Amino acid sequence: MHGEIQLSGSINSKNLAALTDPGIGPHHTPRIWVVVCDRKQARLFHRQGRKLESLGKARPAIPYIKEQTNDSYGRASSSGPAAGRHSFAASDESLRHEDELFLRSLVDFLDEARKQDAFDSVVIAAAPKTLGDLRGLMDDRLKIMIRAEISKDLMHQSTDDIRDQLSNCVNFE
């Protein structure tokens, strides 16, 4: 676990710099990380020669609120066969807050990876609003590491489809 996110795969490592081989000499192959995310999860990859290899996934450390059983916040509903019971759906404001916490934690994780020299540049693919929110959470040291931004939700695409979408900004030769 890292901050407010749960990491799975090889990115759940203390030594992030060891995940990608920088090569040897002045002409090493740039280490490019790819972050494909929405407001609820992220998939992280790195370019490995002609392939895009998964580093792992990031999700909120605490699952999203789906229903509340008290009236401290949310909207009551009482319809259908269980009309005598009440459930309270999480408010839009609380869901937006959880989205922001996850995106903040993702940016913190990327900044920690930057500090550990785990990559030379990053490509981020996300829906336009999510991309803008991520950009707003980054400091200048992380922003200058951004190689490209793809304003498209690719979260549920296959790895090959994501690689194809990156062909204009990442050289897979």
C-alpha cells in the first residue's frame, strides 16, 4: 500500500528504480512509463523494446462508498419490496472527494517514482477531465517529465490497443 492507493504487481516495490533497466552508456534507451487511468483506478506500464509491459495496477486503498446505512449523509430511498428499510446512497460530493483522494495519491506515487529515478518520462492517458485534474495536482518537477498526454479513456482497452494508441508519441522500435 502507498498512501491512499493500493498497488499490485511489480510497482508494489520499495525500489521503483529497479523496475526498468536504464541501459548502459550515454545512448541508453529512455525509460518510459505509461499511466492509463480513470478516476477509480490506474494501470501502469513501461516500454520494453517493442512491447508495452505491465508494471501493475493502482486502486484506492479504501473501497468507494456504495451505500451508507445511517442518515449522516446521502439520499434516502424507500421503494420496492423493502420499502420499510432505508438505504442511503453516497452523496456526489463524497464521491468527488474520494476521486480526488485517489488522483492525489496517484500523483504522489508518480512523484515518489520520479524521486527514485524510476523513469525518464511518462505518458498519461485519461479522459479529458481526469487528465486536467491530474495535471492540476502535479508539481512542476513531475510535469516536466510528461512526454505526452492522451486525452482519451483507454482504461478498459487491451494492452495491444493501448500500445497502438501510443504509437505517435512512443517509439517502440
